[in-house]
Amino acid sequence: MKAIFSNIIIAALLVLPSLAFAQQEAHNTQFMYYKLGYNPGFAGAREAPCITAIYRNQWLGIEGAPQMQVLTFNMPLLNQRVGVGVNLSRQSVGITELITFDGIYSYRFPLWRGYLGIGIQGSIRSLSIDFQDERLHGTQPLEIDPAVPDLSQRRFLFNFGTGMYYQGEKFYLGLSAPRLLPNNIDFAESQQTLSREVQHVYLMGGVSIQAGENVRFQPQTLVKFVPNAPIDADVNLSAIFTERYIAGLTYRLGGSSTGFGESVDILLAAQISKMLFLGFSYDITLSELRDFNTGSMEVLLRVCFGKAEGEDIVNPRFF
């Protein structure tokens, strides 16, 4: 095996003991700006059509470590009583690749001093393994190893999910399960199912606290429930200055056996103009992998295209 691929083996040895009980979906440090990826009930919650792009590179320095690219669109319709959206994402780990397309619809009810969105989504996913990846080529040809297939393999998965998202004047709360079906994700020819898509349930919430004329704080959290796995959570505290600049700190619990959690994350963002929002985050690894990488980074860009009709909706800018 090539030396450049040895880091993957090190990482796998550290991670394998927890794989059976780990979540399958990717992490996002800037989850508060990518709610549509976790909860279809969020569709239409912003006051204007928005496009968001995300690039995430996890565990820098480890060859084949997880990467994620996201492109999402979200807009309100019918006086903000209906929301529609799409998510297109690509996740890669080593020689595996997962491409997901989500189509999302939400209906929004006036409730108290805000709106409750009830959403549904349908998903199409392409899961592939590239056994021709050059990183697998060692001193002997792969053809002589009967355990390695000759060709790359791909399968398509169909799923659906639902979610509820409430947004008020000073807080938001959401509960969702984006994919409900336990699809078979095996590539083996055996009739026995060895692995399936695992249902993920997300609970998210946040509150806005005014701390002065030009400063307010936003504690926010994303809690992740996966069957037969420990509860995971991201807990964030952000400070917003003059409604334009954001500095935040996040603690990710994770499933680390060290007792220190998965990471501590630094977040910086800015509302550059009425249309343009830019965010950057850097994760400092606390888990067993901390000696093999230099952290994780994530960049987010959001563009919104003016206000939609019906501006009576309560919609704080940074929710």
C-alpha cells in the first residue's frame, strides 16, 4: 500500500471500534446557517429566496478524510405560507462517495408570535465505491486479490422524511427525521443484509438575547439522536455585533472515548451586504485523531435575492 494512504489505515484503526454505533451523516459546524439540510420544516422560513454553498474539509492532513460540498436553494411562496427548497450535496470518505438530492416542501402556520412550518422531503442518493482508486494500488495488482472487486460499484437509494420548525421573535425550535427508510447499503452479493441507512433524528433550537445597543448573543444547539448510539450534540454561543459581524464558539460532544468530546470549533461570519453572507469555521480536534490531523475547516457562502412578498412574518436576520 502506498505510504500516502497509510494515514487512512491509522485513522481506521482508531475509528473502527465505534463505527457500529456512530452516525452516518456528515457534521456541519455551521449548522445554524444550514438548517434546510437537517429539517425540511425550515423551507420558506427566510424572508427571501436564498442560495447557500458549503465546503467542508475534515481532519486536515489525513489522506482520504471526509469532505463535503453542499449547494442549497430555499424560498417562500404564497405570502410566505409555503416554502420550497432543494439540497444537493456530495460527501466523500476514502474511496466512497455519496451524492444526495433532496426536494423539499413546507406549509407554514401562523402561531403565537411566529410561524410553524411542517415539511416533507424526498431524497435520491447515489452511493459508490471506487475500487480503481490509485491509492489502493500497491506493489501487486489488485486483480490477484479475490477480496477486491474488479470494477467500481454504485447503488441508488430512495428515501423520504419530515420535520417541524417553529420560528418566533426571539427563538426557534425544530424537530426532524430527514430520512425514515432503513435502506440496504450493502455492496456484497450475499442475501444477508449487513448494513443499512440509520434513521437520524435532529432537535435544534436557539434564542436571541439583546446585550446592548449593538451586541446580542445567540446560544444555539443541534442534538442528534441515532438508534443504538450515544446522543451527540453541537452547542454554540455566538455574539453578533452591529447586526453584521459574528464570532462564535462551538463544542461538539461526539462519541470520543477520551472524555473531552469531539472538537472545539471557532466560527467567524459577516453579513457583507444585504445579499451576501460569508462564514468560516475551524474545528480543533479533541478525539483520538488529534495526533494525526491539524483540525477541520468549513466555508459557507449565502446569497439572498431581496425580500419576498408579505413582510409581516417575524424573521430575525440571523435565524
